[in-house]
Amino acid sequence: MVIREIQPEDNKAVERIIREIFPEFKLPLTGTAYEDEETPKMFESYQGEKEVYYVLEVDGEVVGGAGIKPLNRGNDTICELQKMYFSPKVRGKGFGKLMFNKCLQSAKDMGYEKCYLESASELKTAINMYEKNGFEYLEEPLGDTGHFSCGVWMIKELL
């Protein structure tokens, strides 16, 4: 198992993983990562300052990923945990927690003070992990992510 920064050749695998989650959990396609312009070009989408996207590779196969980016139209001290999705074959094995911790540590190292995320209520395992790790619910979304179909908004102090 390796967690590493995304490379251009990872784009197709990451896009497939992201897009397959939505029908699996019966999530809306519009107003979500499913239709983001970034989804087919994840490597290119995470090359800016203070942003990173990691992939999880198991036995040479990309099976998941997650990233940190500045919150779109937000305060520059707030990042967003983005596009954390995993193939069903690796769920429940602790890899999500490893990826989550790697992303939060990177956010701290980049100087962010808070981490924001959006999710769907159907993703109960992920939400449970966020709650257990100090994320608190917000009453409304922050920034302008374009994910109007996400109904769960959370934030965590990183300092």
C-alpha cells in the first residue's frame, strides 16, 4: 500500500472511482463531484499553490484518492478536503483513515487554520470518521464549491 501524489497517468483510474460511487450510493449526479470539470483531469486540477491530491495504490492499482485545496471563494486560511473516494475492494480496511490523516497533516503543513468539507448524508461511514476526528457540522455551506446537492457541511480547526 502506497499513498503518493497523483500523476497524469492516474487520471482515468481516479475518474472511474469517483464516478462509480454515485450510482452505488444512489447520489445525485448534478451539483456533485460527478459532474465537476476537474474530475477527468485530477492531476492538472491539483497543481496550484497550497493544494495536493493523493492517490492510494494497492498492488500497483490506484484504488482511491483525496485532496486538499483552498476553499473556492473562501478565506485563504480555510482549505477544503476534496474528492475522497475509494474502490469498494479497499473500504473497511483503514485506508480511508490513513488518507484522511495524510490530507489533514498536509493542510496543516501548508499553513491552513481550518479544514472544510462537504458530503452527502448517504456516506455514513465517512461522516462518522469526520465526526470522530473533530469535524463539526455547519448550518450552511462555505465558499462556492458548486456542489449544491451536498447536504452535509463540516469544519475542523487545524491549529
